[in-house]
Amino acid sequence: MVTITIIIHMSRTTIMIENIALLRLMTWLSPAFPVGAFSYSHGIEQAIHQGVICNKQSLKDWLLDILEEGSGWSDAILFAESHRCSQIQDDFAVLAELAEALAGSRERHMETMLQGEAFLSAVQAWPNPVLEKLPARVASPIAVGAVAGAHGIDLEAGLCAYLHGFISNLIQGAVRLVPLGQRDGVAILAELEERIQACARKATRSSIDQLGTCAIISDIVAMRHETQYSRVFRS
């Protein structure tokens, strides 16, 4: 009976710990978490302005390219590497510099750095030694990956949530600019679930050596957005 009681107790403790990790992940990647993600379109506003994105299918195709061949993939690799660094108490300086250097335009740089800075500021509510090791200004995937790892959140689960939040935010931005309804936006997110999971799983098994993108048009429209005359989003 004692053995059974101990096993049951350990099982309940494990579930409680996992639930706490889930709650933290949901909070940190919630649209309400104060990082200002809603104000960035990641260049999508310019793509819509040029007519490249004009309906549900073109938006879905665009998002897939970003996820698997563009900045989404780069961020996934950086997130995974940052998560690993937090596990071995490694220095984040070199990785942080690399992540910042990968921002291909002024607005992309502003987007990732300001969100990373805002995330680190807000996450101070959950004290952890890793916060002292991270630079004050760091790209978003480095910040979230390091904190998730330091709090014992599973790498693949954390990465799935991060990529889901990234894609979801872009969808919501596009819904505001393209004649798309919320139902279309939700449908796109549902259709991309398996691809998001596959991207996260692939990134967990990859390293910095696999870092690289070829979503050139996405980078170009992000640069053109800097001089767009009338706009709603900051990037």
C-alpha cells in the first residue's frame, strides 16, 4: 500500500508540474501577453498592398513558405538552440548576436528585437536565473526559447506553441487587411497544424548548421514596407 501511495503521489505531482508548465506556456504566448506582436505584420501588409496575397489560398501559401523556408524556420532553429543552451547553462552571447544579424531589414530587426525585449521584461514575473544570463536586448526566439527551457517546458511542445502563435498573429493581421473573415483565418490555422508540428519536430532534431532560408520575396516586401506610404502595422 505504501508503494502504491507513493507512486500515485508521484504521478499527481508530475501532472501538476506539467500543468504548471502548460499554463505558463499559454500565458507567455497568449495574444494578451504584452510583447506588442499584434502591431507587426512581418511584411504581409506590403504583400497585400502589392496584390501578392489576395485570398485565403494565397495567404496560406505565403505562410507555408515563411514557416518552412523563411524566417519561421530560422526562428525555430534559434528557439531550439536557445532552449538547449538553457539546459546546459551555456552562454547566450554568440547565439544572440547571430539571431540579431539574421534580421534582413530594419523593420524585421525592430520586430524581433523589441518583442524579445518586451518578453523578457514581462516574464520577470516568473523569476529564474536564466534571465540574468540573457542580454537585455535579444531576438524573440532566443528569449522565449531560453525561458521555456529554463522552466522545464518540453522543447517540441514549446516550439509548436511558439510557431503556432507566430502564424496565428500573421493570420489575424491578414484578416484585417484582406477581405477574409475570421472563419477563413481559423480554417487556415487548422489546415497548417500538421505542418507546424512537422516544422517544430524537424527543428528539434536540427542544429545551427541547418540554419538558412530562401523566402526571398518575403524579405523584399519587408524592406519595401519601410517606405509604404499608408500602413497599419509597424513591419
